[in-house]
Amino acid sequence: MTETRVRTVQQLFDLSGKTALITGGSRGLGLQMAEALGEAGARLVITARKEGELQQACAHLREAGIQVTPMVTDLAREEEVLSLAERALETLGQVDILVNNAGATWGGAAEDYPLEGWDKVMTLNLRHLFLLTREIGRRSMIPRRYGRVVNIASNAALGGNREFMQAVGYNTSKGAVVTFTRALAAEWGAYNITVNAIGPGVFPSKMSRYLTERHGVDDLAARVPLNQVGDEEGLKGAVLLFASDAGKHTTGQFLLVDGGASAMIAG
């Protein structure tokens, strides 16, 4: 009888020899997660719309000894989503880890919410997230019976907020990402592919600038049980868990990383 080798914790989190595609990886949460996966040993492809920001991010990652390839991509355009899947597979050979981080938001009261805003967030946050995942799944992960999909949702997926930011399209899209995550996990578990979602709270970033400028970081932090907003390390542990064999028996889950904000009862 062959004895099963039990790996160390460090070995379970090690991504040496793995590849990862991270959308929206040039700044903010995407860059933070790229750092985490790269530092764990993965070879990366990161995407963004703006070439200058993408090149800066790659220079930063390479200084840390991370192997990374930039791919300028506008994920709001279907043809560019399909092209990204093709180019990433050509560059990496295979995609072991897909982090769907790119997204958009649009604020406004529901009764005045424009279809332009609704369509923008639904297309980028949901439709094309599905399209990229489908392509990487059927072309790389399913044939190899291995994969890790990490979808970046938001604690806004849990409902709405009348006080801070009315964004019915954004909140709805992130709620749909969570349901998509669970549905895909149920289907793709048979292929040894895990599918999980992370729900960040407020992290200072370009996307959250409206909140931080209107209410102030200190005021926002005071409303969170941990009395702080997210920082440049807050998502690293979560994404590494879902991307590595440390999380091999975890799928279909939605992990909130929001300082405890979602644990509070409103009212």
C-alpha cells in the first residue's frame, strides 16, 4: 500500500509551476492579488485598459522577482475578451488560476438610473466575466481536470445602501457574481475545478474614491467593527487560499473581507 504524503502548510500554499491570469491587475486590489500569487511562485499575465499603468505595475512586480506579462485589454469589448483568452493561453501554455477582478461601478438613484450605466456594469462585471471564464475553463482547465477560479465580488452583493452610495446596477451585478460562482462550482467540481468569490469592503482605490472623498476614510473606518478600511495586504491571504491547494476542498464559497462591516445589523 502506498503511503499518502502529507504536505506542509508552506507546500500547500506554494504556487511554483502554476500560472495565473488576473484581470484588472495594474493597480489597487488587482495589483495586490498579483503580488500575492507572484510571490507564491506563479507566473502571471495581468490585464488593464491603460498601457502606462500596466507597464508600471509590471515593473513593480518584476522588481520583486515575479514573472509577469502585460496584456492591454478592454474587457468591455467582447472581441477583446476572446482575444485575451487566446493570448493568455499562447503565452502561459495553460491557465491554472483565473482571477476575475476587472469591474466597473455606476452610482445613481434607482428611479433615475440610466440604462447606459446598467448595461456598462452588467456587461463588464457579469457578462464578460462569464465569457472569459467559459473560454479559459473549456480550453484549459476542463481538459486538464484542474483549475482555480476566483471571482471578485463585493460586500455590496448582500444588498443596497441608501446612506452611502446608491448603485443598484453595481450591487445587482455583484450579487449575480456570487450566484454565478456557486452555480459554476456545482458544475465544475466534477473536473477538479474550484470556484470561489471574495467580497471586499471599502479599500481605498480609484473605484471607491467617491466614498472616501465624500465621507472620509476615518468616518468609514469608524463604521466597521475592526475600525479600519482595507489596506494593501488585506486580500492577499484570501486570494492565495482560493488559488492554492490549501483551499482544494473549498468551492462555491463567498468570503467577505470587509473588516466585519457585513456582520453589523443596520438600523
